[in-house]
Amino acid sequence: MTRRSARAPLHKGKTGEASSLVSSRLRTLGVVLLCGKVALIPLFFDRTADVPFSVAKALLSHALAYVLLGVLVALAIRFGRSFLTRSPLHVAVLTFLGVNAIASVFAVDPQLAFYGTHPRMLGLGTIADGVILYFAFVLLVRTRREALAVGSSILASSVIVLIYATLQLAERDPFEWNVSGSVRPFSTLGQTTSLAEYLAVLFIGALALAAFGLTLRRAFRVGVIVFALALFAGLLATQTRSALLGVVTGGALLLALVWTGHPDRRTRLATIGGALAAAVGLAAVLLLTPLGARVLSTVDLSVSAEGDGSTGPRLEQSADVRLAFYRMALGIVRERPIFGYGPDNFVIGVPTYRTAAEPFEVQQSLETSAHGWLSQIAATSGLVGLGAFLAMVIAALVLTVRAGFRPVAWLGAGMLAAFLGAGLTTVDELGTGWLFWTGLGTIGVVTSRPWPSDTSASESRPRGRGPADYTQGQRLLSNVGYVVVALTVLLALTTWNALDASHSAQASLQARLAGRNQQAIDLALRATNADPRRAAYWDTLGLAYVGGDRVTDAVAAFRRASDLAPYDFRYSGDLARAYAQAFQKGDRSASQPARDVAERVVKVDPNNPLTHLTRAVVMQVTGDLPEGLRSAERALELDQSHNRDIFLTATQVLIGLGRPADGVEMARRGIAVIPDPRNQLPLRVELARGLALNGQIIEALKEIDALLAIQPGYAPAQQLRTQIQAGVVR
């Protein structure tokens, strides 16, 4: 088989029609942007942003997508039909975009559907970003050299990802994070599961390149194989089970393609040996690695930890958490089966479908992901959206099979299958979502066909027009295209406002923690001015106002946050507490609003212990102690985290009701389950108070002495001892 030229076209079209397009500088710019996008999105993060990974990646990705769209439109204007291709896959991709646009219009929260949740940024804008990436692959990549450039960009980027993961494993991370990557690295992706999915997809892609890259030199092929093994080693280090599922699905599809479509009979027979080797390797992973141990422990058959002697199968904790989110997604689909809640609106359904018996991680969280593409798409785009998504996948695989032995298409299909396998139980992230569109685009590059026409509008001269007129017309079209690109560059620059808002919000938090209250307020105001649609920024502003003792302003900021995200118990909780603080400062008119908000937050999220804690605090402050005790007891029933504040509030309410003995018992109950002595300090103060009010003065003073031994000079304990000695304990 002869070696094909690096400049050989990937599309099967007429050379005359494509010659000027292939040499177009504008198209070359588009290819450069495409290479930059696939290389930078996995790598980019910003530690000065309030959400360092997803926000930074999303804003960069959207900015590049704007310019890529401008390039595509400009080339379509300049070259007309000769630039376009046709494929059933194009129709499926556009249908999926259209369905999500409709779902956004009819979403529970349309603004959230268009822009996405702040921590995840997976609204309609990001879906459109993926569609643009698909068409950039299909329409811009025209030669084998360009395909190699894009592939090399992806692999070069992954080298840096692996290096950073290695540094984390070696405890040499140059950055400080709130979690350690020394056991399960997260690298530049920000989440361990996302890193594992990324490595699984690239591992399959690298294997396919080594196996089907007919024009590769032997040394380069061996290098790709070695690199694939490095990717797999990184995958094992993440200890992520879903990644193995991605490897299995991607590998199985490649083996099936070889067996059914490879022209060489010896290669087809070799797939049997390949399958056996893969099975042996998988068995070794399951038996000899920590990842295998996690896989084998997914279903536990041991005696129940509850002590009831049960030996029935039970899911491991993280698997049980995923099942909880799948149940929530199913509830959303039953409620709104056609178009779902809207893109990235899964978070709204969490409070509605949270039960009183959820796993610990689910009980108090406000999860933004359904932990898998199947559940996520069904919940956010409905059955219509899920059907459109599956139509894209099916169309891609059918086109791959029909195309016969097309190594590039097989590579794309393997990556697509690996992504779907790993993503079935993995949190969806912008840092990995581009891999799906890359797989589709890779298939589309080699299976799409030129637009049917006898002559190209851009290459043939219309009758009645001279060469000068024709050249002038083409120059005009080119100038219009450049104007379009310039406009999209300006549009891309607008993403700076969102990034500046993220920076300002994070800086406000740091200033508030450092006691620089006015600076915290100024920075939070800057964040809300730059991006007023984000509830998180208004909440940051409210907290800054609280730090500056501007309670009235804090109430207004928290109210804005609560209005933007009424489903988020945190913002409503902050609003209720701000009203309660205003009441404590003498504003008697704040009592009823505080109670109203507290009642509302419990109604919105009835099975969350923190909403009941909020109501208990408000009722305590406003003087309704019986209702405060009722909410505190309900919070304790729901709580699985041994939340100190719940025990603290319950103790204070019991003491306030004139039941100091019960308050002492409650405080001791909390101290018994809170392991960190420093976290027990406020509760120990209330224990001493309850003892004193119960007439146990000596025991109360001993408790204070024990408390001060833990933290000498603790002011509340010293004040209480003074009150006890003066006989004025309250």
C-alpha cells in the first residue's frame, strides 16, 4: 500500500473547486484556532477565579468558539457551496442543537438554560460551542497534514496533563487546592473522574492511531504505543471505575470494526488475539491494582454494618450516590418528559426529588450534574433531546461502518465509544465534553461529501461579467468575511467581563476573610456589575455587607441572589439569617420577613437538614422557641454529617425553653459525635451554661476549665465563667 501525501485531501471532492479553499489563509487561521482550542481547553485553569477550572475553561472555549464561528461564516460567504459538505450527521447535530434551543425557551429557568449553572457552565451556549467545534472539524480540516496537526495538538496537551498529574501523585503540586491530588490526581481537569474520562478517550484514540495509521513510521508508531501505555497508567492512578468502562466500550468497538471491515484477513484474525490480550490485561487490572479493588467492591456482599446480620448485596457508597441522582433524573423525566427541565437545569430538580433517606453526600448538597450523559440529557432535554443525541451517535456509527476501512473515521468512532462508556456514570464537564464533539467531527471529516454542484459560485465566472468584475466581486466577499471575523473577535472579548467578575468575587472572599470589609464590598460590587446574572456574586456581596455590618444592604443583596436562584437553599438561608440579624439589631419589622423566608426555604427543600436549621435559628431569634425546637429536631433526624450547628441550636433552644437538663443531654450528644475538640468549643460553652442553670455549678466550672485547656483564652468561655461566679448566668 503506497504512502499518501500529507497534503492529500480528506474530503472526496473536485480538486479544481477546492484548490483556492485549501490555500486560503482564512481557513488556515481556522485550523490554527481549532488546534489551539483542543489543546488549551484541557489545560487552562485560573486560580484567581472563584471556580478555577470550569469557569476559566468555559470562558476560553466560548471566546474561541465565537472566532471559529466567524471564520466559518466568512469562508461560507467567500466560497459558497464549495466550502460546505453534506452528511446525515450534520442534520442530526443541528437537530440536537435545535431541540436544546426549544428546551431552553420552555425551561424551568430559561436564564439558567441559556447560560448554565455557575459551577458547571453547561447551558445552551456550551452546547452551541460543541456544535461549532464539530463543524470546525468537518469544514476546516481538509488535508492529512492538518488532521495530523490537530491530533498532535491534542496529544501534546495530554503530555502536560500527565506531567501535572504525576507531580500531584508525587506531592509536588506547585499549587494549593482544597483537596489533595496525592492519592487520586485531578491534574488540569479539576476533577479526578473528568481526568479519568479524558485519559480513557485519548488512550483509545492513541491505540487506534498506532493500529490504523498506515503512513506512520515505525519509530513514531512505537512512540504512540508507549504514550498510550502512559495514558493508561495515568488512568489507573485515578482509581476511577467509569474509565475502565470507557476503555472496554472503545476497545470493543475498534475490535468489531476490524473484524467486520478491515481488508486484511490476517489483521482480522489477529483481533482474536487482541481480544484475548485485552481480557488478560483487564483481569490483571482488576486483581492487581487499587482501581480493580474499587471495581470489585462496587457491590458489597459482607455482613451489614448496621449490625442486623444482613448479608444481602449493597452498593458501595459512591455508587449509591449515583443511584440517588439517577432517581432524581427519572423523577424529572416523569414530570416533564418531552423537553425536560432545560439545559443545565438539573439542579432545580434536586430539592424537589430529594428524599429523607438519601446518602450523606446527597442529603445536603445541591448537585448540578446527573452524573452521566444518559441521565443528564434525559433530565435537561427530555426524551426528545435524548432521542436527538442518540440519533447523532447512531448516525456517526452507521456512517463509519458504511465508509468501510477509513482509519480516521475508526479512530473517531473509538474515541466516541470510549467517551460514551466512561461518561455513562461520570459527571459531565466542559473540560471533557469537547471530546464527544471531536469524535463526531473526526467521523464527519471523512464521511461527509461535497455539496452537489456543477460549478462553484466562487470559482466560476458568471456570464456577462469580465475578469475584473469577477475579481472585484470576490474581493468584496472576502472583505465582508473579514468584517464578520473582526466582529466575532470583538464578541469574544466580551467574555472578559465574566472572567473579571469571577476574579472579583474570589478577591472579595479573600478580602472578607482577611477583615478588609470595605475592599470586600467594593470587589463584590464589581462582580455583580460585570455579571449581574450570577446569584453567587450577589450572595458574595451580601456576605461582604454582613462583614461590614451593613445588614440592610446585605438583605437586598441576598434577596437578589434568592430571586435569581430560588431553588438554592444557601441563598434563601443567608437571606433569612440577614433578616434575623436585622431583627436582633432592633428592626422589629424584619421578624415576619425572616419567618416567611424560613418557611419558604423549608417548603422548597423539605428533606435537607440545613433548611430546617435555618428555620430553627430564625424561630429562635424571633422568640418562637417551640417552633425552633421542632425544626431543630427535624434537622437532627435528617442530618448524617453530625453538624455542630444543629446540636448547638437545639441546645440553646432547650435552655431557652427552661429545660437545661435536656440542653445538657443534647450538648453531650453532639460532643460525642464531633471528633475535633476545637470544633466542639461553642457546644461545650452551652454545655457549661446548661449545667450552671441546672444547679451543677462545680461541673460547669470544670467544663469551662477543660474547654480552656483545649483553647486557652477562648473569650465566650471566660465570659461565661465570670457570669457563673457572679451568679448572673443567662
